[in-house]
Amino acid sequence: MTSRLFTLALPFAAALFGGFTAAAERPKPVRVILVGDSTMASGSGYGDALCARFVPEVKCINLARGGRSTSTFRKEQRWADVEALLRDGGAFGATYVLIQFGHNDQPGKGERSTDLVTGFGPNMSRYASETKALGGVPVLVTPLARRTFRGPYLHDTLGPWAQATRVAATGQHAAFLDLHADSIAAVQAMGPQEADTLAMAPKEERRAADANGVEVVGAPKQAFDYTHVGAKGAAFFANMVEAELIAEIPSIKPYFQR
């Protein structure tokens, strides 16, 4: 009788413990928060396309906003929103906070500008340290390259801000993605004609706007420029960030769709 009961119990035990095994192998839910400027923001950057690459169980929140610098993002209490999310992170196995600034920290941006040494670098370090203090995983990202060519060569305007981001990541022992270097290499390799197809609008729209005296420089507008990206550019750079993120944090790979 005992032997028969044992035999009958085997299928039930297999199903039970098999279920436990499958549950154990299933990744715990994680969260990704995007913090940055228009090159990451919805409608003008790659952020939403990156969020779309995660499996549905991942909660990806794009808080990047156009025109923001490391200074104004905090002044406008947008960083306070990130901190509130981090304090309420008990339901997630991890919260990764991708932080990318630089374009609006440069000189000539009015109150948004920050000093490279005494403002931008310390601001990036502070974002990383505060993320860690609240249990998050900071990921500092260098600024996306502008796709401006001088003849056949890409003109780099963001190198010092990329380097300051690297220094901040090293000092904080934070994860680091060199999107600036990788995007420069990719855009240089494709050349100006192909690079122009990554923009928000066809180049002809820029010409028409210029002819009518419409200002098209600065924050994203419905016209061609060399900074912001449309659907094609967003997909291209989101794929790049995914590859960089997996290389830097291999454990995040199961949370992507492929």
C-alpha cells in the first residue's frame, strides 16, 4: 500500500516541484527609469524605443524631458519624482536608473548651462550617489552625438561632457554606457546622407523652414535637425543602448525581448 501511494504521489510531486522550478527560473520583475534630455525623451529621443525592447514584465518609465540639463532637471523637482519612485521600489528586484545629460549643460543655453568642472560633473555624481542611497542602480550614459558633419567628418561638440560623465561614473563606481563614443563611430561610418535619415523629419523640411525664416535650432520642433531623432533614429540608438547595457550589466539580458 505504501509503495502504491508513493507511486501515485510521484506525478503530483513532479508537477508541484516542477512549478516551483519554473517560478524560480522566471526573472523577478525589475524597473527601468530614464532620466535625461530631449535625445532620450518621448517624441524626440530613443527612450520610448528602448522601453519597447524590454519584456512586458519590466516597468520602464521615461521621465526624460526636452531642454533639461543636470541643473534644471533637479530645480524643476523632476528628480524628486525619481526619488519618490525609488523609495517605493519594494516590489521590484532592482531599479535601474539611466541618467544622460550634456546637450543643455553646454555654454549658450542660458540658465540651463552648467560649468563643466564645478557643475556638470558633480551633478552627475550626485545623481548616481542619491540613486544608490535609495536602493537603485545608477547607470550613467554619455550624451548622444550630434550628427553634424564638416565635409566627410563628424564634428564632435560633446566630448568633454562625455569624459566628465565617465569620471563621475568611475568615482561613484556606477555602471557606465559610452553612448557618445559608440554613436559617433556609427554615424561617422554611415556618412552624412544616411545619418540625415535618422532625424525627426526629412531634410527638405529644414530647407523650407529656413526659407521662411523659421527658427529650427534648439528644443525639438517638427523640422529636420542634427540632434533629435525620428522613429528610425530612435530604433537605431535604442538597439545601441540595449547592447551597451547588456555588456555592462549582463544580468539584465533576460529582461530584453531577444
